[in-house]
Amino acid sequence: MKPKYFFWIIFAFTFYWILQLYKPFLMNLVVALLLCVATFGLKRFVDRFIKYNFISSFITIVIFLGIFILPLTLVINSTINDITKINVNQLSKFINESKQQSIELLEQFPSSIKDNAIDSIKSININTIASHAVNISGTIGKIGINFVADFTFILIFLYLFYYYGIFLKNYIIDIIPFDKLDSKEILNEVSGVLKVVFFSTIISMILQGLSFGIAVSFFGFSGILFGVLYGIASIIPVVGGAIVWLPVSFYIYWSGDLSGAIFIALYSMIFIGTIIDNVIKPLIINIVNKIMLKNPVKINEMVIFISILAGLASFGFWGIIIGPTMSAFFIALLRTYQYKFKHIQ
């Protein structure tokens, strides 16, 4: 057996078991690597002021963490304050009035539908709601613990990628069996797409949150709190901002303002959910690509937009960066084949 065949057999065997070994952390590693590529410009900026790599990497992590932690802290603090201010008697009154309004609305429906629905509504009280809230909070707690654990490992790996980033980039370029110029073009294309996705997602979150916050402030809600909530919810797959605007719309309706409830629902679905998220977002991607990047990527903004949607559908939340990365890498490989290997027999 030729040495090179023996090498590839051993390599494939070892690589398989390496994947099995790191399988519990594989997704965290991939996400951390992609985040590092997307935000490495921030690390370079910090390096201008701090010459020690281990310190600048740590400060970059702190800045990155602050972008996400500060809005969440605001939401958590406001939520805790609101919960502590809940008046049980007023809540019970709210539940009874809502039940009565719902029953009156159901009276218009056929009896086969009405009877079962009314029985279900009558069984609702503050005790059953508390019981369901405890069950839901337990489920959310488990999800939250898993998310915090994953996010902690992502931050650890992200620090390591920041610290060893330049070395890893040069090493990857060196071992890829392409011309170094081709390797750099592929990596630059992928990193460019990641930067476009990262910045356009942040801008879209801010734009959607700002739009919703301004609208609900006219109805007496905290524009900052609900704007932050909507911005965070907007990146959740499938449900998105409905997590926020549905309860707000229902509360406005219960308060006796039917036209206001309809306005918030239509405004959220049509203007924010459709126009901003599906029409303006591709334009944001195009603007970020052409203005914010020194070397704009050569991929159409609609391809990037569709790859984000595909990533969300296939991989959930982290598909926002995984989908565009896979698409960009595949397109870069096609270009390499087109210009370098197509005519080689």
C-alpha cells in the first residue's frame, strides 16, 4: 500500500473519532468560529489600543457580551419589577372580565363549538393560570439553562478564536490544497457574508424594535422596554415578534380600545413583519455590503436573505449565521472551479 493511501485511511479514521469526541461541543465550536469571523474587525479595533493579545481578546468578549446582556438585563429587571407590582385582586378582576367578554363573543357561534369553548373558559381562574405559569416557567427554565450553558461554551471558544485567530487563518490557508490567493478569496468571501449578516441583523433588530416601541408608546406602554422585547423576539424563528404584539394587542382590546388593538396587530404584521422584515431587510443587506465593508461580497443580497431564512428553518436560531456561511462557501467553491479547474482535464 502506498504511504499516501495509508495516510488518508488513518486520517479518515482519526477524523471520525475526533468528531465523535467533540460532538457535544461541535455546534458551539462552529457558532463561535463564525461569530469570530463576523466580528473580528472589533478585535482588530481593540488591538489598536491594547497590545497584549490575551487582554484585548478578553475586552472584545466583554464588549460583545455587553451588546446582548444589556438589553436582556433591562427586560429582566423591568419584568421582575412589574411582577412584584401585580395586584392579585385586580388580576382576578381582569380574568373574570376577560372570561365574560369571551363568552359574550362566543355566543355568536354555533352551539357545537360554543358549548365546549365556554366550558373551557369557565374553568379558567387565577389558580389554574398560576399552575400553568409554574409549568411553563419550568420548561422555560430548562431551555434557559441549556441556552446559558451553550452560550458560556460559545464565549469560551470565541475567546480562544479571538486569541489564536490570525494563527488559525494562516494555518488554514497553508493546508488548503489551493493556491494561496484562491484560499484567501474563499475565506474573504465567507467572512464578508458573515459580516453582512451580522450587521444587517443588528440593524434590522433595532429598526423593528424602534418601530414597535414608537407605536406602543402612544398607548401608554414603555416604548424602550417593548421595543427591546420586540427587537429580541424578531430573530426568533417562526413566531418572531408575535410573541410581543399579540399580548399587547389583546391587552389594548381588553382595555376597551378595539381600533387600537386592530391597529397594533395590522401594524405589526404588515409594516414590521412584512415590509421591514421581508422588503427593507434585503435593502439593508445591500447597503451594509456596499457601504460598511471595504471589499463588498460578490453574492446577491437576495441570496444572502434567502440563505438566512433557510438557515433558520433548518438549524433554528443559530441558522442565522450557519445558512449564509454554507451558501457563501459553496458559491465561492463554484467560482474557484469555474475560473481555476473547469478547463483542467
